[in-house]
Amino acid sequence: MKFVHEQETISSLMEEISKDGQYAIGIDDTMYAVTSGLLDTLILWDNLSVNRIELEKTLSPADPPKILYLSPDKQVPENLKEEWKVKSNVPLLDWILEHYVEFGCKLELVSDQTNVGAQFVKGFGGLGGLLRYQAELPSNSTVDEYESNEEEEYDYEW
């Protein structure tokens, strides 16, 4: 019974993906959707091994924190260690299980013991979901070239 429900859940996600509909896949887009209240149903692999690392500014802890999602074998990048210190480092699976209700989404835990479950884990990293409505996610947004290259100088030949 559990495997049938799991298959239906992942199939509904695949259907949304195929019609370029209301979905989020991967850690960055899905966690953005969760914390923004955009996600209706969160689909989570029950053996996800990613840590949620919350960093705070060393000199001004009142500034907004920076959140990193890293595998347990990875460390906070050296270039961040000067300005930021680790406030918390918890498994993302545990953090989601504690906090998903705060964001108003339903949680569906899936395994990799079925074909669709294994495909979900390998293809999408074991984290995805169905959005409440169509929304712009970080991986879909485009940054204006002039905004992203403010510091660069351009030489033009006329």
C-alpha cells in the first residue's frame, strides 16, 4: 500500500514536470519554495543525507543568516569563514521533519525501493515538491548581465 501511494505521489510530480507546471526539484529550488510558503506538497527521500548549515555574520549577528545545504563530507567554504560563523549544523531531513508544518505544506516521505523512488532520488536528489501555483524559482530566474557584472569594465571598439 505504501509503495502504491509513493508511486502515485512521484507520478504526480513527474506529470507536472512533463507539462512544465507547478513543481520544484532539487535542494535549492525546493527549499526556497518551502520557506517561501509556495509548496503545497513536499516530497522527501527518507534517507536524505544533506546538512542544513545556518551561518551568521561574525561582526553583525542581526543581519539575515546565510543557509548552506552541504553533504556531510563537505565543509563550509574557506572564503566564508572570515565573515561568517556556524550557528547550527543539522541534518536537513531532521530540520524538515521539525519545521515543514510551519510553512503549511504536506509531507510525503518516499524510499528508493521502487523504480520511481530510485529515479526520484537519482534524478532530483531526493527532494522536490508540488507548488500551490506557478512561481519563479531561483534556478529559473535570469540576472541582468549589467547587474551581475557591475565591477567589470567594458572596452568597446567603434
